[in-house]
Amino acid sequence: MKNYLIIGGSSGIGKATAELLSSEGHQVTATYNQKATESSKVNYIFLNVDEDLDQLKIPDVLDGLVYCPGAIDLKPFSRIKPESFLEDFQLQVLGAIKVLQKAEKALKASQSASVVLFSTVAVQHGFNFHTKVSTSKGAIEGLVRALAAEWSPKVRVNAIAPSLTDTPLAAKLLSTDEKKEANAQRHPLKKIGAAHDIAHMVQFLLSEKSGWITGQVYAVDGGMSSLKV
């Protein structure tokens, strides 16, 4: 049994990951922010990453950490205020940095610790109206590679770059059957990703099956980033 911490584990990919890991018998602590969450298998606690993290209690040994908080705000570049870029950066990048710094000692106390962060297909592929999310997630990719080098060999650090996934975060983009079908057709596999598709990749990157992998950003995107069909 291992100790895992999932920041943003009350919905979408975070919740699917928490459920998957707890079903394997691991000790899973997951945080929520807006909606209180209860589970018989997952220990849910409140956390606002924009505030002081004193309330976040880290066990002495932490085998894996997953940082899931994110936002999808698609607008033309000219309509995005600089302050909005900063707010997004604080949530997606500085939030992860603060949690990682707080958890560093516990992660390094593990025999095989692993960190999983999230990027997006839009960083490497380039999409209209994605400047805000791509700016933050591009920083995450840089963080992953630099931190993987610095924390090697004690802690592995990797990221997943999904395409559009059917989660509450993407609800506005998938609010009708027509929108879902149109987005599905943009992918070579002709379907939209589900939370469990990404959760299984998180599970792999946390496990010892990926013990020789670090500093990588994996596209889990229905072929979006590499195929034209």
C-alpha cells in the first residue's frame, strides 16, 4: 500500500484517479475546493491553493503526488487582460509549485516517489484562442523537465498533455450532442477522451511499471498532436 496525494481530486480526472488508486488498496488523500466531497475509500480534505497551505498535512512518506487544478478559458488574445493571465498562472503553476515545495521532504523519503502534473495538447500543437491556458501549461512543461533533473534519482516527475476530455472543466465546450460530435471528429480516433482514459495513464506514471521514466510529457489526446487522417 502506498500513500498518494491528489490535489483537485473531487471531480473529473482527479476524482477518477482517486477512485482508481483507492480501488487498488492504496491510501489516497484528495482535496476539494468548491464542493465538499465524501468517500468511504478516499480521504477528502478542503484546500484552496491560492491561500496559505498550512492546512495541508503531508504524511512523513509520500509515494505519489498528482496536481489536477486547471481552467479552460478560451478567448481571443486581445480580450484577455494581463491580470487574467496572472490569475491562471497562479492556479495552474504557482499552486503546483507551492504544493511540490511543501511535499518535497515527504516525496524524497519514499523509495519510489512519482509526481504527475498536467499540460495540454495546445502547448505543442497550437490552437486559436488558447493563449492563456497554453502560457500556463507551457510553464508546467518547463517545470516538469527541470524538476525531474533536480530531483533525480529520488523522485520521478512527468506530465500528461490531454486533448479535450469529457469532464466538468470542459462542460461549456461539450454542452450539446452537436458540440460533442464536432469535437470528436477533430480527433483521429473520432471520440472525446474520458476521465478514466487519463486516470489510467496517471496510474501508470505513479506505479513502479514506469520506474525508468522521468522528465517526460505524454500526449494522451486521441492522436490529435501527431496524426492527420
